[in-house]
Amino acid sequence: MANRLVILSGGSRGLGAALGELYRERGWELVEFSRSAPHPWSVRADLADPQAAHAVFTTTLAPLAARDWEEILVIANAGVLAPIGPVAHKPLPEVLANLQTNVTTPILLMAAAVAAFQDHACRKTLLNISSGAAQRSLPGWSLYCGAKAGVEHFVRTLAAEQASQAHPLRAINVNPGLIDTAMQAAIRASTPADFPAVGLFIQRKADGELRSPQRVAEAIARMADDSRLEGGARASVDDYLG
């Protein structure tokens, strides 16, 4: 069996759970970080508490870094949309929880993975599961759009830093497209006052435009295997659908 490792955040449900199941079925060793930690391969981490989450990351990755690996894949998938609506009207704790989950903790996970595995000479890939929202301005989603755009630029800069390393990690931003998940259900349940484009998302569901998490996970796995993708790239699942 191949000696390959996946480090995944937000794998309790939706796309993250589908990615975890796919790589487990392929024989990879898997470590998944989430608040609910529902799987045998899960590690409990409150991703809205960056300092506590970082301590969990470093403690968990240290013994893994002491082992030899044929391939390492880091997938920063965790994210939250709430609160939806103009940010000026949202309570401070909700704003901070969004930014901590969507910006600070993903960056800390990536930094911890780089620190742990920088000297490993094997193939290493980091996938940041982003969103089309990183390149759009959607009223009601200012926190989510801003967070996704910010982390994408962090990943591009991380890729530039890695280019000068002896054993570089290839960092790639991923646009996963429309996925039939609980997040999409929450979007459709929002009000036009909070999210003026809600009708468009309701229509997309009615038109069957949402893909299953399993289909998207398979496309992302093909993307991760694509050696033509260079660090700093922004890749779309649309180009890897079977």
C-alpha cells in the first residue's frame, strides 16, 4: 500500500466528507480537523478559535512529520458563510467567528503543514478550496467574498515563497463550482434583504446545476494528480469533471 498522507480541514460533511471518503478508499492515511470530529480519522479542533486550533495542528502533525511519506496532500476545505447580510449590521462575535474560521485558521493550518513537512523530499501539494465568490462582489457576502479573496492571495504568495525552497510544496487555489451541500441550502433560505441574489441560487437548484460532493471530490483528486499545474495556479473543477 502506498505511503501517502492527506491532511484535511472541514471533513465532517459535504465536500470535505466526500474528499475524506475518496482518499480513504484509495488507501491514503487521513487526518481530518473539525469541531464535530465525526470520523475515526478525525481530530477535534474548534476552527473558530485560531490559537486553540493551531495547538491541535502542531501537536497532531509533529509525529506525522517524523515519518517518511511518498506523497503528502493538504486540503484546506473548512469554511462558513454566516453571517449573511450587510456586515455593519452583524454582531461582532459573528463577524469574528467568520473571519477566524475563513481566514486565520486556514492560514495557520497551511503554515503548520509547511513547517512540519518542508524538509520532506516527496511530492507535496496544498489545495485551498476557495469559491467563485473570491472574484465576485456579492452584496450580503462581504465577509465571505473578502475572506476567500484574501486567502487566495495568501496561497499565491505562499507558492512564490516555496519556489525558492529545496523541497517545495505546490500550493494551488481551487474553484469548486456549485455543489449540493448544506451551505447551498442555507443560501436558498436567506432573505432578499440579506442576500439580493437569493433567487438566482434558488433557480440554480431548480435547474439541476448543483453537482454532488462526490463528483466534485473526484474532480479535485484528478486536479491534485495533474503535474501540469504549477504552484500559485487557480484551477477550476469544471476542467476536471469526468
